[in-house]
Amino acid sequence: MITDEIKREKTVYERIYDAVLSIPRGKVATYGQIAVMAGNKGYARAVGNALHKNPAPGIIPCHRVVNSKGMLAPNFAFGGINVQQQLLEKEGVEVINGKVDLKKYQMR
């Protein structure tokens, strides 16, 4: 008999959002890095899709996710690339020509 005590397995998106929530203020992570943290290195595209559907943009800091070269998202879902840059700079992350220095700001 199945009871309420059995925990529901998290969805891929929930695991992605959990990973994004773990990025500290003033740091960034790549789509691939979040995919690995969510349980599958092949989820990089799913990370992008999940972030565009972020149910809580003020809480889940999707602005902290950049591509593997440190580039900001040209189609940042919550106001465009300029908003993503402003949010990162507000946290102390330097953005030059739409790019973040991963050696300096990437979460380890």
C-alpha cells in the first residue's frame, strides 16, 4: 500500500531550481555546471528551458547562470541581457562586453 510517507521524486526542473538556488550571491554557474548538479550533464538545454519558465524569478536567481564562456543570455527571460547584467553587477560581479570572468566569479 502506497502512503503519504513515501516521498515524491523531484522533477528535473525542481532539481535544476535547487541547483540554481545554491549559487552564492556574487558568483555564477554555467548551464552545464547546473546540469551536472541537477543529476545529468546532458541537461544543459533543459537548464535553459527551466530558467525561461522560472516560477519565482525574484527567489530563484536565474541571472547567475551564464554559458560555458561566461557570456550572458542574450534573451534573458526577465528583462533582457541588460537586466541580467544589472542584477549581476548589483551583486558585485563584473561584466565586460556581456561576459563574466569565470576564473574569478564561477562557483566552485
